[in-house]
Amino acid sequence: MHLAHVSPRYFPAISGSEFYIEELSEILQQRNHKVKVFCSNALDFNVFGNFRGKKVEETHSKINNIDIFRYPIKYFPGISLFINNTYPSYKKVLKQLNLWHIFPFNYLNILTNGPFTPELWLQLMRDQPDIIHSVCMPFATNLFALIVGKLKKVPTICTPFFHFGNPRYNNPTYIGFLNQFDRILTCSQSESQYLIMNGVKKEKIRRIHMGINPEKLLRGKAKRFRRQFNLDDDQKLILFCGYKNFEKGAISVLLSMKHVIDKFPNCRFILIGPASTTFNRAKKKLGDLRKNLINLGVVPYYSKLKLDAFSAQDLYVMPSRTDAFGIAFLEAWINKKPVIGAKIGATPEIIKNREDGLLVPFHSPLKLAEAICYLLENEEESRRLGENGYQKIQNYTWENVATKVERIYQELIQH
């Protein structure tokens, strides 16, 4: 099969959706399918609406034998000015008049989320794929993928990673848009149920959970991490890995630190990932508590530093409301470590409270601190939760994910 994978960004940009399409592309390429990845040249999400953001300069490259085509985001006057400056005011009017569902307003609403990459659309039109698979709603690359699929009569698939716990996603145009795809791949039963309840056709949905690569993830060395940061063997380590913003729960983690450090003054909080402006402001307010913070930036996915951190941690925290699944929970469990997530969205389906982790209300720093302290105080309970998580994910591999997705591709081509 000739497969066109369409994503808003691609490695070295790092988030769950980019990692999903990267793993899928590499495994299917190894199975003798021809895979091309089409994406914007954005390195961070800020570039979608601001030319000052970070970008990848290469237009074409090969990463692990996959052809990656990156297209510039356009900011020229006309449609870009309308998207960034004028259209938001029209959204309110369209909503009041209940015109969201009427063409072209529904598609225009997707376009306003960016990235606006007309060259990506043109190249997809020139290509001859058997399947077009796009990811990560509500970004405009899904719109380009869908339009090309309709024009060329090629089956289209979307893995939306629908963050239904986030109010931003409560937009009826997204449901109508998703219904135009031939298949929608969800990460959880909760995501599937939300989409069906809001109007997505049940027969279009297939649920396929996320995966991990145990062989690579278990290469971390806890002692090497502690040596690198001059940490004693008895110091407790609390790890967060993800975009450091409010939605992901990073601000809650910072605000919980004082309460935890009152009980465990020698503990360290390790935060990995790109920082937001909100995070940097909150970090400045920590004062003396900053000595308990190991603040790391963007770290390559399978780097020694990241793998060592996951091996060295005592528990993993990610109290997010923007995860369609939460691959990092699996990464903690494969190291037999307990996890703490937020009681919102799909997370309660992934983490069974007091069975393989703990759940706390979203953005409740005090409750988060209480959960962290509980696990640090109860080592036997922490071991039990981590072991249960480890046993639970033995079949959660990317090879299994790729096999299920491959079957859906074949089903659509043969239909």
C-alpha cells in the first residue's frame, strides 16, 4: 500500500500525536508499505498563528527511512489576516445564528485553527496514495487530508485524539467534520462514546489504544540519572513529562510542590518538556522551592536522559485534561512505577483509581499534593500500583497497534 500520513507537526516536534504517527509510519514501512509523511514546518504550536515561532528548516528529509515532507505556514495578507484577526468575531455570530453546520462555515472553522499550509494540499493532490490517514483534531491539516481524499476518491481515516475534557473541543462543527471521514480511530471507549453521543456515526469508529516499545523504554538507568544530578539514593523523585502548561497539569504540579516539600523536604520534582509562558511565570514564584526542581526542556523521546528519568522516578504525575489517552502513563507502568492522573476525560478509563494509580480532580494542587504524599509514605502501596500497571500493559505494544491499523487500511481498500 501507498500510505499518506498527514500530521500538523512531526519529529523533532514532540507530543503524543506526533509520536503515534511516527511509530505507525516506521512499523508499516518495515512491513513493505510505502509511507510518506506530510506536515507543516512547525516545531512548536505557536508557529500556527505566529511567524516568530520555531520551525524546521528542511523541506524534505528521511527519518528512519520515512520520507518527511514539510510545508511552510503562510501568513500573507488576505486569508491569513482573516483567519487570525477577523474570523474570531464572526464565530460568535455564526454560533448565535446556528450556522456552524452550513458549508463553508464548518470547514472554515477548522481552517482557523491552522496550520495554513496550501502547498501541503497541492502536494497531496499530486501524490497517488491508497489511504490518507490524518491525526490530531482540530487542526487544518485534517481538512486538507479530507478534501484531497474526497477529490481523489481515496479512503480517509482520522485519529482525532479528541480532548473532550477540554471546553475548546465542545464545538459542533468538529462532529460534522469527523463524520466525513471513512473511519475514525479513537484511543479509548470514553472518546468513542463521547463522539457517538454527539453525533458521530457509530459504524465509522474503531477503538485502538496507544502503545509502547518495552525494549527501548527499559534501557534507562536509575543510578546514572541520580549521579548526573547529584541525587542521593534515598531522595524521592516525582516526575512529570509533557507540555508545561495549564491544560497538561504542569501548573498544578508546581503549585503542589510546597505542600509536598513540607513533608518531604529532600524530594525533587523533575519536569521534562517545553515550557509555556504561564509555566515560566509560576516557576519564578517558587522562590526557595526552586532548589527542589529539576527543570528540563525538550528531551528526545528515546534519549538516555528521558529513559533514565523514568527509571529513577518514584512516581509519575500528569494531572491533565488534554489527553485522549496518555502514553506517558504506560511508560511509567513499564518501569513498575505508580501514576497519578486527573479525574477527567479519558484518564479514568486508563487509570483505575487505587488499582493501578490514583486519580485527583483537575487543577487541584492540594489534592494532588495529598496523593503524592500518600504514595511517598506508603511504599508497599506504591509497589502494588506500579506492579498492577505493569501487568496491565503487557499487550500494549506499537506492533499490535500497527497490525490493527493495517487491517483497517486493507478493509477500506477492499471495500
